[in-house]
Amino acid sequence: MASESASNTIDPDAQERHANEDGLGAGFEADLAIDDDAVDGLFTAEEFAAEFDVNHGDARLFAEYRRLAIEHAGLRRVTTLVARGVELLEVCGAVAEEMRRCVPAVTAELWRFDTQGEVTVVAAAADPAVPARRPVGMRTPVEAHTLAALVQRSGRPARIEGYQNVASSIGARVREVGVRAAVGVPIIVDACVWGLAAVGLVRPGPMPADAEVRLSGFTELIATAVRASDRDEHNRQLLAQSSRCSTLMDGLLEGRVFDGWSRREVAGRLRLPVTGPYVVVAAQAPGGEEEPLPEIESKLRSLDISSVWRLLPDVQVGIVHVPSDRQLDLVVALIARMTTTPVGVSAAFEDLRETPRALHVATVMLRGPTDSTSSVAVFDGSILATAAVSAPEEVIKTVGAALRCFSDLPDWDRDVLFDTFRAWQDKDASVRAAAEVLMCHPNTVRYRLRRIEKCTGRSLSRPTDVAELCLAFEVHRRLM
């Protein structure tokens, strides 16, 4: 008899080894588990023993093996849905069905705690014979002596073995359905009780002793799906906000946004202070696809400087709030460290309506050389500079004709004459001061200035000629 009992004992490891030998491998367990109806017709130990004439110990081992296989298959199916990134409601619906099968139970529900002291049904599954079901989306107050209240208060699993004495609206509805016992397990998301998973039985007697453990694997998957859903929603909101911001900034740069918006609304949408001063920064983007100043907005924010940026086909443009000269210096210093391409900075302006004009100035500044220590050209707002950038194409054409007389000179000789004129101009027409800057004799400066007068046909003793030459050399320095 002992040998007969031993021969009837089902060894799960042996089953899997035999399956591997037959070429089934790991598919044996999967094939066994994928039978979704198996759990509904799963024998109890007594039923199995009566049906197949085996002892109770063998029947329990076989039933437990089948139950674990089905539970693992359900977890795998839900894991696949989560990995595929399907919608949260679809994952919740699948979890409810799998929970009902693996306990097994007649009802299974997922609830989400709301901020108004209520819980909302996220998903529900029930045996077709159940007379009433709670619809998805139904909201119910969290009443005392309910699974929701117990789980929310403790953050741990809870069970109710009898609803006969539960005096609440939920208790009454549960009794209408016929559920006699239920188990709830918290869904923990980022250390907070997001909701609960609950299953219920209609047959007399307590819930299975390990029901909480069976449900915990599903609640962990729900938590993962909730986090992924929240992350996706956050990313969608960021993309939508970025799109709206880009559209608004395009209109601002083109001077058409204020047709239907107030200055306060525009500043608020762009997260800029309502009043200036602002500057427009234009950084050359040769490829047009990569930002020459990556992450510039967050880096400026770390300096407590507000800004908004937009990548255009050939330039990255930013509107930067600079309430003081010190902050403007910080902006220029940061950009100078980051950039490998020319950058133009407009003069400061107070009203966002002036943005198109400032953009024009900043982009014009890209065309001229900067000093030897920085690739950032800052517009100084002087009358000469303003005149130079007002109509660059026409001014360049006129100045080019006026300075054509120097075209026959070697580059080094022409640069010496131009540097001498600028030094003389910067030192208020003082020959001696210009000579000190240039580290040469004053007579050398006088000689070079006379050469300029001879080449251009203009006299440095006539104010009109001096003004024209100053403008010509300014245009040449900035635009040519």
C-alpha cells in the first residue's frame, strides 16, 4: 500500500523534468497555467480525491501546484501588459479578473482613494451569477468599519469575515450582492496608500488564509502601472506646455501675439516677470537641429534668472529677464563659457512688445566680430551702434562704397589704420591718448589719420565728415 501511495505522489520537479525530456521545457507550466477556466473548475482536495480515488495528501499537492501555476501565469499576463505600457484602466481590469481567478473569489475590485475622503472604483470583476456589481467610476465615502477605512488607516492588509453586523452603506450593498467575507490589500505608490485591491466570497466560511499574499503580487504590478501612468501623463503635460509656450513665443518674436493677449497674460504663460528689463539673446545654430546653448534655461534658473528659449531654423533665441547690470554680466559670462558659436545680445528693454526689435538687434550682432576674449557680442545701445543696425543691408552698401578706397591696401595695413581711427575716436579725438593706447609716437597717429583723410576725401576738422567716418567705421566693426 505504501508503495502504491508513493507511486501516486505527484512530484512537481519530476513533472517539469519529464516535460523537458519530451521537448516541452518551460512551456509545460505555461500551457498548464494559460487555461483560464481551470481555476473555476479546480477541484478541492476532497473533490479531487473522490473523483480520482487518491488520498487527500496527493490531491492537496496537485491542487496547490495547479493553483500556483495559474497564479504565476496571471502575474505574467499582467506583467506583459505593464511592460507594453497599455493604459492604466486596461491593466486594472486585467488585474481584477486575475485576482478573482487566483484566490478564487466571486468578486474582485480595485479602488482609488480620492482627496475628498472618498474611494472610486477603478476596475471590477465578478462571477456572472452575482446579481449586482459596482460600476467603474462609482465614488463612495470612506465609512468606518469597512475594508477601505481599515486599509487606509493602517496601510496594511485587512479582512472582514462577516458583513452581517457592518452598519454602513457599503456593508448593505455587499450584503445585497451576497458577499459574506472579503480581503483588502493596499496599493502603495511612492510610500503612500494610493488605493486597495479587494476580493470577496459568497460561500460561508472565512477567506483563504493566504489571500493577502496571493493579492500582493498584483498590487505591486498595479503600483508599477500607476507610476508609469503618472510619468506618462506628466510627460504629456510637459509636451503640451512646451508646444503652447513655443507657439506663444513665436508670436511674440514676430510681434503678433498681443493682438489677443495682454502683457500680463503673455508674461505669465512664459513664466517671465511682467516688467523688464529684458534682453534678447541670439545664438547661432549652424546645424539648426542641436541647441548651441543646451539646458541654458535651467542653468539660468539656478542663478535666479528667468528666461524662455526657442530653437529656430538657424538660431537659438532667448528672452532673458535681467533686473540689474550684475545679472546681465552673469548671463553673458555663463553664455561665453557655454558657447562655441557667435552669440548676439540686444540692449535691455522694458516692454515685451519691444521683443521683435530686440531680436533684430541681437541677430545683427551675430554678423560682426567680437573682442578676442569672448564670442558674445553685446549691443551697447549707443546712437552710432543703433544707426549701424537700424537698416543693415542699406548701411552696409553705403559704407562699403565709402571704404572701398582701402581695398587695395594689404590687410595688415588696413587694420592698422582702422584701429588707429577707433582709438582716436574712443579717446575723444586726443592724438596723445590714442598714441598711448596704440603704444606708438603721437606723430605716427597723426600720419595714419592723414592717410585716412586722403583715402576717404574727408577732413577730420569738419564735424559732418567726422560723423560719417565714425558711422562708417562702426558699421564696418559690427556688420562687415
